[in-house]
Amino acid sequence: MSSNHIVFLCPGQGAQSVGMAKAWASASAQARQVLETADRIFGAGPDGRSLTDIMFNGPIEVLSRTDISQPALFAAAVACHRALPDDLRARPMRAVAGLSLGEYTALHLAGAFGFEEGLRLVMRRGQLMQQAAEASKGGMVALIGADEAQANEVCARSLAGAAAGECLVPANFNAPGQIVLSGSIEACDRAVAVSGDVGVRATKLQVAGAFHSPLMAPAAEKLADALAKADIRPLAAEVWSNVTAQPHDRANAQLLRSLLVEQLVSPVRWSQSCAALIAATTADGTRASTTFHELAPGTVLKGLMRRIDKTCEVIPHDMPLDVPLAAP
């Protein structure tokens, strides 16, 4: 059966790479227009360069700053989407989902806000998260082979006898057996030490701070002010929430705002969202006529989907040559 429904998956922080969206800008006037708009709104980065200069030329240390990678990822994914062939863009959007920062891309694609307003929200989010990370001593730890109960056990053991104010919580449920913890740097160090006692492996990640943990509360409070001023329109397509692993209420803008604020201090339930979305397409009979497409940059979400549901093939669009002109 040929495909006539589409699900777009939108990458989050960690998918950035030097050269991201450069091929799309070379191949497509629509992509170039998006990136030129992004440059105008972003202005000059910390080293005086434009957003696309940093995206195309790096270095990765600058591109990976939270206040740069987030607008860069948003701009790259939207540029990619605008440049897709008409036969893909014309198909009914069964759903859209994005990993953490990618949820803003998904909401834009569903009509919640325009590109310029979305970019400004993402820029503010990145700035606030960068500030919160710099103001706190936080980190993140990847657990390999853990389920949610084991992740909670590692957190409990790591916080036994901890100093007042320390925290450690599950932050990302990326795929079965792949959970990330987030919290105080001392608790992260203890998590690595005690993980073996719980039967899992742990590795500290090189990240700027303790994202999706209580240490992001200052950022969440200020993000609420920015979201309160944003004009959020009813959703034209189903968008899955990282917090609830369920679709957003399409007409409840205030609830959507509150969930985006909560997202900064709550775990990203990507694995559960993808599994529930696939189950929903099976239940409503659209599974056989639906293809899943990952927007630029990278193929991180394709890799995670292999672990979430091996029967769900994700078509990546990191480069223009990856775009199929007909349904698979």
C-alpha cells in the first residue's frame, strides 16, 4: 500500500553537528530563506558571528552551547521541512513529535506559532537554560540497560546521606534500556559508583548542566513569562507532549504553555511517546499508510526508534540526497 500519511520527528539538543543544514541551504531557496530569517532574528553570537556561520563552520564547542544549539536545531529542522518535495509536504500529517527542544519544532509545524515567534521562544529557552546551568553545579549520567525502577533505585542510593539541596532524577527516557539521569554533580558522581550494585552501567555525559531536573527551576519560571506573552494558536495536527507522552489538547493554549514550562524540570518521555504514537496509528487503522520522517540534522531519532519499535522504519532527511521522491 502506498503511503498517504506522515509523521514528522524533530531532533533535540545533542543532534547538532558542524555543517548542519548547509547542504539544504545550497539545494533549496526555501531553506535559504528560513536560515536568512534566523540570522536576522538571532543577530550576532557570542563571538560576533551569525547563527548560520556557526552552524556551517563551528567549532563544535561553540555550536554546542545551549543558547546556540537550540535555535540552530530549530532553524535547521524548519529549513529542512520547507525544502522537502511537494509530494511529502502534501500528505496529511498524522502526528508530529519532537525530543525536548524538538517539541517546539513540532508545535511550529502544527501551526501553534510562526517561525519567527517560535525562534524567539527557542532563543529565550536556550538562554535561560544556559544561565541556569552556569549558576548551578549540575551534570547528567547515562544508564545503559536500566528500566525506570532501576533508574529510580540508582537515584535513591545516590542521594542517601546527600547534603541538603542535592538532587538526582530521571531526565530522559530515550529508548528501552537507555535512560539519562540529571542533577547535582556530586550525586552524578555517586550514581556512577553505585550503578553496578543495581545491575546497570553508568557513564557521565559531557553536558553544560542538569537539564530536565529541579536545577532548571529558575529557567522554567522565566520561560513561563515568555510563553505567557506568546500567541499560541490551536494545533492543526496532533503533537505529542514530552511530559505526558500523550497528544497535547489542540485547543487549550494555557495547558500547552504549562506543559512546556514543566518540560524543563520533568523527564522527557520520548520512548513512551513513540510507543504510544505507534499504538495509536495501529488502533485507528493508519499504521499501514503512515511513514515516519526525521527532519535534519542527523539520524539520532532513527537510532532510538530501532530500540523502541524495530517494525517502525524512520526515513532521515539530514541531507537533500536522502529525500525519497516516492513512498517507500
